[in-house]
Amino acid sequence: MPKWKLLFISLLCISILFAQKLEFVNNFGDNPGHLRMYSYIPENLNTETPCPLMLVLHGSGQTAFSLSRASGFNKLADSLGFIVIYPDQPFYNNLLTSFSFYMPGKMRKDQGETASVYNMILYMKENHNIDPKRIFITGMSAGGAMSNVMLNAYPELFAAGALFAAPSNLYENINPDRSHQPRIAIIQGKYDLTVIPKNADRLMNQWREFHQLDSADFRYTKRYLGHSLLSLIEYPAQGKAKLIRLNIDRTGHLLLVDPGKAINQGGQYSLFTKDVNFHLPYWICEFFGLTE
């Protein structure tokens, strides 16, 4: 049997096994990119108060189901009280389930997959009590690249974004409207051979230009949080950081998790995760301000 068929069957089995944990949203509006939409809404969510919304986008070879299970974002949604959208790239669009960040026609504002993800957000705002000032987006690998496209196309929608191991392809210029500036975190493994660190360099340059930051105005923290693998660069040096880069030493193209029951633990071992006693999804929630 061809390898792509084996991959298809494996991912399909994973999707079926964990489908009951996510809700499939069939008619969320115009869908020119032919994506699928899944959501996770905590059972104990307080619907009386406007709640945050987070978009989590999977990488190549992943699905909404595999990422939701391995990352632990659903556990965090239960603990911290937010709704999650998982845009999903179906096999009939791309056999590797990769968002089409490398295809200009699908990555422009109000077109293709970009328009599909935008309409998912509109659907949630129309059908749930969403706080429009607390909408966030994060993604891994191709999902990080797609998140970058969304932040560039619709910066006014997002309070912040976190791009992990993201290719830097961007087929439109940086949005000239700087009236709203989402905070950005760039996260990169130093030993990543799939998406090499130069991509993170380009992303940093893009968002420094957008925020009009001085490249010399930063502070550097070695052994960030006391962790030997982590270092942090924050722009600007004083005040609340608008742009940060989290570097992960001795780590490749893997999502860091810390399986456990504590609020700052979660995730599971998988082909694309690594346990180093640091739960990156929780850190992303901290960066977004969801733990305050």
C-alpha cells in the first residue's frame, strides 16, 4: 500500500477516535477554502460573561483532533474559561493536511482559506458570547504560517498571536493599518531542521517593522523561567512587550508539553510533542493574558 494511503488511514482513525471531543460546525458561512471547522466549548463555561476565543491551527501531517489531544488546549479551555476553534485542512485539499501558506491565491485577505478562517470567527461571534477584545490565534508549523497570514490580513481582529515553528512565507505586504497592533510571540526550536530558525528571523523582522520597533531596544533573558533550554527576547526593553521571541535549545520541530494534572501542565506524548517539563500551550495562554 502506498505511504500516503497509510498516512490517510492512520489520521482518519485518529480523527474518528477523538471526534467526540470536538464539535463539527457544518455551515459557518462562505467557505472558499473548503476547510472544516471544529470547536471546543467547555461544559462549565460561563455564558453570561463575554469569553475569550482562541484559534489553534494544526501543522502538516496533523489534524484538528490530533493537535487538540496532544497539545492539551482543551484542558486549558476548561480551566481558564475560553472557547477554541480548530480550523481543519481536509485530505481532499491537501494529502499532507497542510494549510496552503505557499499558494498566494489562497493566502490573500478575503480569499481562499484566509476567508474561510475569517468566517469561522464571524460565526462564533454571531452565535456565542465572545469578547471581541480577547480573540487570539496560534499555530504550529504550517498552522503557524496560516496564523501569520490571518494576523497580517486582519490585525484588527486579534489581541495577540503566537507563531510556533512557522514558515515565514507571506504573499502580501504588511498591513499598512497600524491603528491596532496585536502582540506577537515567535517561538522557535534552535535544532529545527524542518522549519529552520531563519524563518523566525524573518518573522521577527516583519513584526518589528509593523510595530515600528527599534531593533536595538530589547531585553534578553537567558535561562528564562529558570529553564536551561529557554531564552527570551522582548521588544521593547521597557514596559509591556509587543513582540517576543522564545528560543528553545536542543529542540527540533516539536511542541513542548508537560503531561500532568496541574493547571500549568498538560498535553500528551505524540510524534510531534516533547516532554521537557515546560508546557508551551500554557505559556501561550499566559502570553495571551488568559491566566490573569
